[in-house]
Amino acid sequence: MAESSVLPSFTTGSVSQENAQSQKIAEDKIISTDPPYYDNIGYADLSDFLFIWLKRSLKEIYPDLFSFIATPKADELIAAPYRQGGREAAETFFLDGMREAIANMARQASNLFPATIYYAFKQSEVAQEGVSSTGWATFLQAVLDAGYAVVSTWPVRTELANRLRGRESNALANSVVLVCRKRETTAEVVSRAEFIRALKRELPPAIADLQAANIAPADMPQSAIGPGMGVFSRYKAVLESDDSPMSVKAALQLINRELDEYLGGIQGEFDADTRFAITWFEQHGMARGEYGAADNLARARGISVENVKHARIIDSAAGKVRILARDELDDDWEPEGDGHLTVWECLQHLVRKYEKDGISHETAVLLKKIDAKAEAVKDLAYCLYDISANKRKDAKEATAYNALIADWTELTRQAAAIHDTSGDRQIRLDI
């Protein structure tokens, strides 16, 4: 057994409790913080439940701590309309306080290391408003106003859906790590048009890198914020047409739009049958549609409905057309023997196998067989996740594509370990 590694420590540490908005301890700090989440939880109110019982038993031991009737609440840095005089006042309170706290951190932070700031999303908030939701935009605005530039964002699965807090409620879905550095003092002011041009130039290759890293489709909008806000926050200001500074919320909406355009642009790389299926699925899902509409859609792509039917993507009968469900696919399908192979068919067979067997040798073998189309299959999974989750609101279908991409790295690793013998065309695992 290999000897375990340890990190030796030759100094002692200390812990102190300070107000983040006014603390003055030391310079050259390395900042890593998990701040309050806008209006999700009022911890001060929640703590009163235990405070009254602890007070009965510990008042004699900690008289200063338990000299109050209840826990202090006025300085708690959350947006609480019932406490701060309305929603607008609560947002202002949170923004001002968070800006002051993070600015204080930035003044004392080391220039050698980035700051990492954790923030959490509500699943319902993201679904309703996109990633430009009020709490998220307000928090990002505070970070930028404090003098930081966001250089990266990364999703972290920190919240379990089956935990007590998550049952039958709009609980947090996951956390996002903001990687920040101090903004350059030479930062310039640019126009909205210049910002959009920079976004169009820099965001697509950054998204392609995230896809290459197999970021799950569900996490892609949050991950894309990193390079997008990296462009926005490098400037001292981005001016709108009326010379007013662009808000973070407006910038996030532009970043979302560029992400949608990128995912839509991927479709041009697919075969005509797959492009037909994508558009038909977006319009009809798995339901039936009129043959005439399908015919017009197919002709626009230089093919016919019969062509798509021959590819075993759709069923066409009695003047109606529908996409074949995965459980209707041919059990004996082999990509090598398919004379009309499409990216759509490869993905649906792979998802079917993955849903049945998960990360298995059989699933890896199928991925190996469609090796030449593997990257296109992954791109299509991103496209169909976006359509399922954001346009058709089909959570079950979206989950299927998201799960496949989440395990893509391991499947690819297993597929790479499989060798195709040239003599008898058998697939074997190299052990």
C-alpha cells in the first residue's frame, strides 16, 4: 500500500469573528467566502428557535452572548422586505452592504492569488428569469462595484435535492464559484456595440472549451457567465446608447443571447436529416404534426419527408408525422451497417443504452462504434437539452441528455480502452 501524503503544518492558526463590512485585520489576505444569498434564508430569525433554549442553559456561562432577548437582526446582510421597509429598500440594503463588504475584502486581498466567492441559485428562480435573476444580478453588481473583475465561474454540486430543505420547496439547486481578480486601474470605457463585438469574438471559443471539458448542459448557462462577465467586467464601464452605464442584468441577458446563438449555430454542422429532426422536435416534441408542414421543413433542408423516414427518425402515416420514441428504435441497430447514418439516430441509441445500462461496457462499446460522430453526438445533446429544458419545458427529456454529458468523460475513457480487431471485427476490452 502506498504511503499516504500529508501536508505538514509548522505554525499555529487563529480564528476571529469580525464584521465583514468593517474588519481590519491584515493585508495580503487570500479571500474565499460564502456570503449570504440575497433573500433565501433569514438566519437571524431562524436562530431564535434555538437561542431561547440555549439561553436557559448557558446564560450563566456566557452572560454577554445571552444578554439579549433575541438574536441581533438589523445588521444581517440579507434582503428582507419585512425588515427593511419594502422590496426596493431591501435590495438597496443588500447591494450597499455587499458592495461595502466585498470592497473591504478587495482592499486587503493579495494580488498574487484570485478571490473565490460562492453563490447559490434557486432552481425556480433560474427557470423563471434565466441566469439574469434579481438576486444573482444584484450580487454580481456588488462584486463589480467593489473593484473586482470576474475571470471565471464554475458550477459546484453542493445541494442534494432529497435533503430535508429541498423537499417540496423551491430550494437551492447548486452553487457557483466566482473567481475574481482586482480590476486593472487602466480599464477603459466602451460602448454597447464594442462590448457585443468582444462578446461575439471571445465567448464562442470559451463555450467550446467548456463543452470539451464536458460541463453538463444544465450547468452551461452558469459556466458561460464566467467568460462573458470576464469581458464585461474588464471595462471600467459599458455605455448604453443614452450614455448610461450598462447594468449587470443587461449584460447577463446579452451573454445568455450569445449562448443561445452559439448552440443554435452548432445545428449547421449536422446532417440535413438531423437538422430536420431538431426543428421538428422544437416545434412538436414527440407529438404528431401535419405532413404538409413536415414537407416544407424537409424541402428547406434539401431533403424529403421520405428521406427522414428512411433514416428511421420519424414515422409518417395518414397525413401525420411524428418523431420515433427511443423505445421504438431497432434493438439490433448497428452503426456500421446503417446505410443512412445520422447524428440524431446515434444520439438516441446512445441515450437509450445509457438509460438502460448507465456507465457500462455495453454503453462504452456503442460510443466506440459511433466514434467518428461522437463529438457531433455530444453537440446535439447540448442542443436538445436546451430545447427540452428551456423551450419545451420537458424535464424528463432534458435530464436524459444532461445525465449522458455528465458521464461523458468516463464513457469516453472506457471507449478508448476498447480495441477493434481488424480480423474478425470483434470488439474486445483491453485488460
